[in-house]
Amino acid sequence: MTDQQLVAKAFEMLERSYVPYSCFPVGAALLCADGTVFTGCNVENAAYGSTICAERTAVLKAVSEGHKDDWQAIAIAGRGEDYCWPCGSCRQMLYEFAPDLKVLVARGNGDFVETTLSELMPHGFGPKSLK
Ligand code: THU
């Protein structure tokens, strides 16, 4: 799967977002080594703190389906003018399983940039920190 195709899957997920409060849909697509893609969208809640982000939806789907050691890349898409950078909680959650993950961050006009989780989260706290 190309980067462009993974980003396209993240954009497709915008339609599934449940965002009655923020009206800010986010989509994510997490690619595994065997080609499996776990998608996610943000799902908001009337108790705002119970909202879950798109990236963490994808993470939970992957881990609960047995994929946690083979992540290759995640694409994140929003409809805004700015790139849809992952929030701190999502960075932390991703860091647990793939500190060097490739991250593709897209904005509403379809442009995307490539970075890495280690670049987005230098000196992160992860499983190794507890040893
Ligand atoms: N959101 C995500 O889905 N991912 C992020 O990394 C940043 C924020 C969602 C949460 C909420 O539904 C909306 O965007 C506005 O914060």
C-alpha cells in the first residue's frame, strides 16, 4: 500500500466520525506489515471527556485484533486548513507499541507530510522507561 492510499483510507473515515460537539472530524488508518489496515475515527460523547480520538480508535482495534508488533505507518486526516497533528494522548498511546512509527499527517486539501513518532515525541516515556 502506498502512502497516498493509506492517507486516502484516513480521509474515508471522516464520514464515520461522530462529532456533534466539536464538528471536527478526524480519520486515521494504521498499516501493519502484512498489509492489514486498522481504521479509526473520532467518537465524541455528551460527557466530553469520554471522547476518543481517531488514532486511538485505530490503535485499540489493532491491539484487540492481535496486531501490536508490526505497525508500519499511521495516516491521520482532518478537514482543516492546518495539518491534523496527533494530540499528546494519541502520541503517547502510539509510542507504547511503535516509537519509530512513520506518521503521515494530512490536511483538508489532501496535502500530507511525512514524519516519525520519535520526531513528534522526543525522549518519550515508554515500556523501556520502566525497566
Ligand atoms: N481529535 C482526534 O481525533 N485526534 C487528535 O489527535 C486530535 C483531536 C478529535 C477529538 C475531538 O473529537 C476533536 O478532534 C476535537 O478535539
